[in-house]
Amino acid sequence: ARTVLDRLDAAARDAEAAKAAAARLAAAQEAARLRRLAASGATGALGIPLEFERLYRAAAPSCPGMDWTLLAAVGQVESGHGRNNGPSSAGAIGPMQFMPATFASYAVDGDHDGEVDAWDPADAVWTAARYLCASGAEGGSDDGVREALFAYNHAQWYVDLVLGARQAIADRVSATA
């Protein structure tokens, strides 16, 4: 009887391991699909890869008052919407260019696969929304957004660059409406 129980326990462990491996594989395949989509140039009328635009629009409402164009502007400046994921010379990684410790502190499982990964576009975009919100973007005030962007990258030129990109995206949104 003990041998039968041991075999059943081993089979159950194998089944759980297979299930976990399948989930990791599915997440890796989805992340690879998003990277291919970003690199393929499959863009909408705004010039943003469609899957990234969907992620920006979905994640922004998690922070009251945050407009999705802020996330899109950060994504554009940081990696060209996933086209250049780094790592940067400073060690920032993924489509939203997080320092690993910052990502770990604010990580969100944006695709609900049970894992957080700075290289995964959904996780990176949702984490950026959380980080910007916690850093002052909640409410959407100009001062709060500037404060949040400065927290994201401690340089005034960066704040100005992202705000310029945000305005350009907003102008394209208005032109296509």
C-alpha cells in the first residue's frame, strides 16, 4: 500500500509541476508575442503598437485621474513601446525600463499569470501605472504628474521629454477623433 501511495504522491507532484511549467510557458509565449507585435510595427492610427496601446488604456484607470497617454509617453521614451527593452547602461530593464529593485517594490501581475516580470509588457505597464500613481500622478494634476515623472527618472530633461511625448500623443488622439 505504501508503494501505491508513493506513486500517487509522485504523480500528483508531477502533475502540479507540469501545470506550473505550462503556466510559465504560456506567460513566456505571451510576452514573446507582445515583443514580436511591438517589433513588427503593427500599429494603430496613433503610431503605437496596438497591444501596447491596449495595455496603456487598460492600466491607466487603476490610478484615479491618470490619463493613458502618460503611460504611453513613458513607454515611448523608455523603449519605443517595447522595441528596445534594454538593459540600459544603468541597469534598467523591460519595456518600461525599471531598475530591478524598483520593479520588485511596485510589481503588478498585469496579465494575471501568477508571476511578475519586468520584461513582460503587461506586468511592466501595470507596474508603471502603480509606480507613477504612488509617486504623485494620482489625480492627474500637472504638478503631481511632474513629480511622478521626476521620481521615475531624476532628471528635468526627462520630465520635459515625456510631457512633450504625451502632448504629441494627445494631439494625435484629437486628430483621429
